[in-house]
Amino acid sequence: MRAIRTRSQERILNLLKTIKQGISAQDIYVELRNLNQSMGLATVYRSLEALKLEGMVQVRTLANGEALYSLAQQDKHHLTCLQCGISIPINQCPVHDLEDKLEANHKFKIFYHTLEFFGLCDQCQSEQAAQIGH
């Protein structure tokens, strides 16, 4: 059964379909305004929240606290550098079996999951080592 969505929610979904990576609510607001489909920022946030609860949109919070929204099509996994903020996607998923067990054992419908590791990328490690060496 398909949920009844507002025009604002449909506009946001259509925009997210054209964007291949996560985008902030503020950037969604700007993009919609550029497409002459402007809506208030509060409406953007309300619509994103409703779409998230429906399982249509997933949110990923970066180390700096910024929330990025994308279509909930696939699970996302990343290595994120705490210093420069680079986020490297990883393709293998070690938790699919766990997800199946959790759904069965707890009768919990899982829409998606995220897995994120935080540390320092190779370049930031090299820069840190160079600074210590001086």
C-alpha cells in the first residue's frame, strides 16, 4: 500500500531521485527554489521527517553534525576522516545476517541501516606524522 504524500514530499522525492549522493535539508531548500518549486525550510524539514518515517528517505549524520538525506534505496557504509571530513564508501556489508535475525527475533521492520567507521585517512595520517616529526 502506497502512502498518501503531500505535494511537498513528492517534490523532495523527485529531487532526491536526481541526486546521487546525500544532500542537506538547506541544500534541498535551495535546489527546490532554483527549480521554481520553492517551499519554506520548515516544510522541507517536516516533509523529510515524514518521508523518513515512511522508509523512503534515509538520513546520515556526519562527524560535524550535518545531516545528509538520500533515497533509502540501499544500505550505506563509509570510512569517515575526523580531520578532513572525507567520506570513503565501502561496498561490503558485514551485518546483513544480523539484520535478518533482528527483524525475525524482534518483529521489527528494518528499512535500511548505516555503518560508519571514524578515524584518519591516509593523507591526514601522513600530515599528522610530519607535524610530530618536526
